Amino acid sequence: MAAPVKVYGPPLSTAVSRVLACLLEKDVEFQLVPVNMSKGDHKSPDYLKIQPFGQVPAFQDDYITLFESRAICRYICDEYGDRGNKGLYGTDPLVKASIDQWVEAEGQSYNPPSSALVFQLAFAPRMGIKQDERLIRQSDEKLSKVLDVYEGRLGSSRFLAGDEFTMADLSHLPNTQYLVTAGGRADAMFGSRKNVGRWWEEISSRESWKKVVEMQQQKGP
């Protein structure tokens, strides 16, 4: 029996939780390896061999090592294509291209303002860092424009890449979870947009994501 893959990092990390959700969707056995960043685990020579930037997550599958959560998710979907949710990353080139374009939209358009908001609204208070109100306003404005595009798309499609849940939707789960809980953006950003609100309710109700949230709560402070 093959050894479980290893994911290095805390579930509270948005990038780590993206990988965990993908593994759960694909029904791939995994081992979560703690990385104590406050103690400098992420800067140790052994860790830097598998994550040269000293960030999380890092990923191991036998002799294979990877970093960057979206690339890890693509690998999981291709390597374990016959397991779990077989359509998570599509089954033909056109479907994959549609999924990829929305994963890219998440990484390039959705992630920058939403990550800024997650840090300012969810993590800065925990870390005793003063919130940057100007950055919060700017990020709110940028994210609103992105969500307006999503609202139009989701008016004609159940999910971002079509009528099935895919990695395009999954990739949005980590940041959005923080925005609608600790960030207080549930109504202003998501509930106020009918299609986006419906989409969020559906994707956040998946059993895979519920398990990730449970892991975050168990590992939380």
C-alpha cells in the first residue's frame, strides 16, 4: 500500500487549506506535517530543500516534491485522476482550459485584494498589527469589481467553469471563508450579489470543505 502524501503547514493557512480541500475531494490519503513558523521551521535547511522560498505549503508524494498550492492541486488531480471527484480538473482539453482560466482569474484578480483583506481583517488583529484602513478600502473596491464579473458569469452558469464543481471554485474557498467569517464581508460582498451568494453557499457546503474548516478550528489558537 502506498504511503500517504505529505502536506507541510497549518490548516489555517489559506494555501495549505486549498491543498487539503483538493486532497479530500480526490479521496487521497494524506499526512499533515506541522510547520512551526514562529520557531523558524520554515527556514531550516531540510525544509528549504522542498520549499525553497520558505513558505507553506510544501508537498511530498514519494520522491516528488512540490510547492505553490495551485500547482499542487493540478498535480493531485492528474496523478490521482481515477479517485474521488473525477471531474475536479476536467477530463478533456477544452474543459481543462475553462477551469484553468478561472483558476488564473482567482490567482491574478481575486486573490490579490481578497488576500489583502484577509490579512488586514482576520490576521492583523490576532498579531497585534494596526489595520491599514486605506488598504482595506482599496481592496474592497478592487474585490467588488471582480465580484461584479463573477455575478454575471454565475448568472448563466451554476459554477465558474460550467455546471459542475471544479478546481476553479475550490480555489476560491480559503480566502472567501475568512472574508465571510472573520472579515465580516458575508452580506456586503457576497449576500448582496444573488448569484455569487448562491454559489458561495453551495461550494462552502461541500463535505470536503467542511472537514477543512473543522481542521482549522482544531488547530486554531
